[in-house]
Amino acid sequence: MKEHHHRQMSKFGNSAVRKSIGIVVPVVIFLSACFREQAVPVTVDFSVTVDDNDYSVPVRISLKNFSTGADRCHWTFDGGEPAASDNFQPATVTYHRAGTYVIRLEAWNDDERKVKDFSMSLDSAISIGFDAEIAVNAISPVRAFITNATRGAVSCLWTFDGGEPAVSESYAPPPVVFTQPGDHTIRLHVSNGREHATTEKTIQVLPPMSIGFSVEPSFDDLDMEAPWTGTLRNGTVSGLTYSWAATSGALAEPQAENTQWSIDTPGTYTITLEADNGKETQTSERTVTILPDSHLFTETNVRLGCTTAHASIGCFYSCSLRKTLTQRDMDASPSVDLVFFGIGPLFPYCRFVSPDADEPEIIVFDEIVGAGKTFVVNKQTVLTAGEFDAMTTDDPLLGIDIRSMDTGDESFAAQTPYVVLFETDAGRKGAIKIKGFIAEGNNSYILADIKMQKQ
């Protein structure tokens, strides 16, 4: 420059000369510009999504990176699997244990580094369950002991339907007492802070003990006459073990729930039952009077139908069963001792005949298989209705020769009272007092009382 300027000055002389000749010399200036590179800022941000919004371990989370300006990044997952990642968008992270964990993202470039932490709490998985153990037995009052097997819960709420206490918030509740019989529900509701679970069990409470028993005569001892045998029928509620005692006679099984009692002599006796259920003992007594043996069975208000009522009311009578039988009952071939033949509803002609009789009257019925012989006196001659009513033992029957009196052809019409005598082939004697003729069309019948010897 200096050289160039000098040459110019030499050419163009000094400045005064230049001015005088009017020449302007331009001055050229060169600018040198320096350019600096501008820094790129870093922002770090990310989101966390819990799969199925389920915070109970195992928990799977997904992450989305929203960071900008960074060339590189690094994730750390405290307690997670994997524990770290250098991927901008990391894979799913799994947590297997409950607790509070920090997710950290570091993002940077050559000029700047930034960090973001995210803290999250994960819950234990709920495993709910409990046992209810009944002390002694299920008979009221019942004491139930509760064992809580729940895991992963931070709160519990118990409800005891009909129990005392009715509710509890303890993890291990106190024993619960139930007094009312029936089904009772024990319900447990638990939570881990975010999730809830409920389960329940039902226990049955039996009624409190109430003792009682009945004395049931055997079929042949309904008259309560000696010798006597019957069943002591236990009616105790909520008893478990029993003990029978009697002031006399024989008990078949004194420790059984039900037992038989036999006595050979008349008198008044006391039967005692003691019952226990492991919680209490109760005792009950009954007085039983056994009468002297009359050797006589008495059946009252026996109905015997006319011939057209053989299928509905029945025309056949069994001394061993002490009941009237219909034609349908005969299919079982029971013991039949008497057949009533009566033309109803006015009953102008009536007879009792032997079940084996081969007479015009009897053939209107089906044949009675295995029928035996019965001697019948249809004519009222020896025993009056008054004597029948007064008969308390079989003594009046002992002196009557019924077999020789059976002519086989007597009959009677509708008249009351009327007494018919009979004797079975086995030698059992008896008397029938007809006390009513009931007119009901095809279902007409006679009403009678029967007294017969015990076999």
C-alpha cells in the first residue's frame, strides 16, 4: 500500500498540486468479516405410561422421549429391567418389586447437558385370602378365629354379618362371636392404595341346644299295657352325645341317640335323657305309666265299605294290621281275617264272611290269595252292645264257643248297635260293634268298634 501510495504521489505530486488540478484520488478500504458458530439449546422431557394403568408389580412401563437439541442421551431406570439405555426411544421397562423408583434422562450436545428425573411409586400385587376356624363346634354360640392370609394390602375392612364385633379394620381381627342360627357371611375388603379386592366366606351356625324326647310304643303296645316295648325317640336339637337311664326295665343302647326300652310289669317309671354338645349339658325326664295287661286290643271308628266301596274305603279287615284294606291293598297279599258284605246305601242285607268263603256273596270280590278260615257269628245272641262297651279284658270272650255258633247263613240289616262275633283260624277271638250305617251312595260304609284278643 505504501508502495502504491508512493507511486501515486510521485505521479500525481503533492496534495496541493492535486487540488489545483482538480483530481480526486479514491481510497479503497477492504473489510475483513469474522463469522462465529451459534450454540443450539438442549431441552429434555419425556412421558411415562404404565401398561393397563396397573401399578401392582410386576409393572411394565413405556417411555416417550420429547427432548430436543441433543445429540445423545442416556436413561437410567432405578430398580427396572433393563437398568439403563442409550436409545433415544427406549424399549419397555419392567419392575418386579414394589417401591418408589426414579427414572432419569440425560440429554446433551457439545455445548449443553440437561437432566430430568421422574419419580413413581409401585404397589405390591394383592393376594387376598383368609381362613375362619370355628372353635369347638358350629352350635350357637359360635366363636370364629380369623387368620388373614392377604398379601400386598395396606388397608383391610372386615364385616361380620350378625357377628360381634360387626366390623374391624385390623389386619388380624379379634375372635368373632355368632349367636343367631343360620348362615353368616364374613367379608374382607382390602386395598393397596390404588387397587381393591374383596373376598368372603360363609359359616353356618346351628341352633343352641334344646333337649327333649318322646316315648313311642311299638305297634303291639299302643295300649301301653305290660309287657311293653317301645322306642325312646330323641328330639334334642344340637346335641352330640347322649345317655339314657330308666328306673326299671331294659334299655337296648343307653348311649345311642335313640334306643328301645322294654318293661314287663305295670307301674309308673321315669325315663331320663342327658345330652351334651361340648359346650353345655342338659337333662330331660318323662314319666311313663304302663298298665296291666288286658289281653285285648280295642280299635274305634273303623270304617268298612259296602260292596261298591271296596276300592275306595275297603271291605277287608286284617286283625294283625288292625286296619281296613281296599281291593288295591290286596295286591300285596296281606293277612285278611274278615270280609264285610253290605248292600248300600240302605244296607238291607249285611254279613261278615270268612275270606276263604266260597259263597255267592264273596265271589263278587277278587280271590284272596292265601286266605285263612275265620268263624263268624253274624247273629247278635250272646254278647250285647252294653257288654261290649263294658269289656276291658278278654274274659268275656274266653267262655264263648264261637266256632260252634257259626252257622254260615246269618245276616243282618241296618240296625244299631249290633254286635258280631268272630274267631280266626289261629284262635284269636273278637267282637265287632256296629254303631252307624253311613249312606254315601257307592261309598257307603258302616262305622264300628272292634275288640279282639292279643295274639
